[in-house]
Amino acid sequence: QVQLVESGGGLVQAGGSLRLSCVASGPTFGIYDMGWFRHAPGKEREVVAHIALSGSTPYYADSVKGRFTISRDNAQNTVTLQMNSLKPEDTAVYYCAARLGRHGPPNYWGQGTQVTVSS
């Protein structure tokens, strides 16, 4: 069973930056891609960004393009989300996720980390 552990959430003022990291452990050899989702109160969970471990072009939600950058370190089984120019609407619980196939929903989820952006 793959386990995902996130770190790096917290409280930041609007315009600030945060860096989230996710480390995968267990049988990680079958993972196709990893990414980040977020869930804000009163809203549906949404995908933020994801990246294939093979190195293909990352995907970003329109709401974060130009502000967030996702990167991976295959040797360390780590995916990082650098979040710049944060806005209050970025406030949410951020979840790391891993998918075994090229399509479909994630197979594994982290426990989530809170990101709060104050205005």
C-alpha cells in the first residue's frame, strides 16, 4: 500500500508564498503520476496540478496557472508544489494524490494539509 505524507501548509498573508511537499513510500514503482487537490469549505474538491513521473508536461488548473509550480524528484519519490502570489481564495485543505494509471481518479491520498491565506 502506497502511503503519501504531506508537509508545508500553514498561514500566510495574501501575496505570500508556501511550499508543499509530498513523500510517497511503499510500492511506488507502479505510480504513473502524482499531484495536488484542494477542498475548500462549501466547495467541491478540485484538482490543482499534477505531473507524470515520466516527465511529461504538468497540468495546472486555470485558477493557479502562472502562480503555482509542481515539480518532482523521482529518486526521492517526492512531489512539491510551490505556491506564489497566494490569494484568500486559495484557502483550502490540500491533498497529495497518486495515480497508478494514465487516466481515472487517484488511487492513493495523503491526509491533507491546511493552507490559509489571510487578506
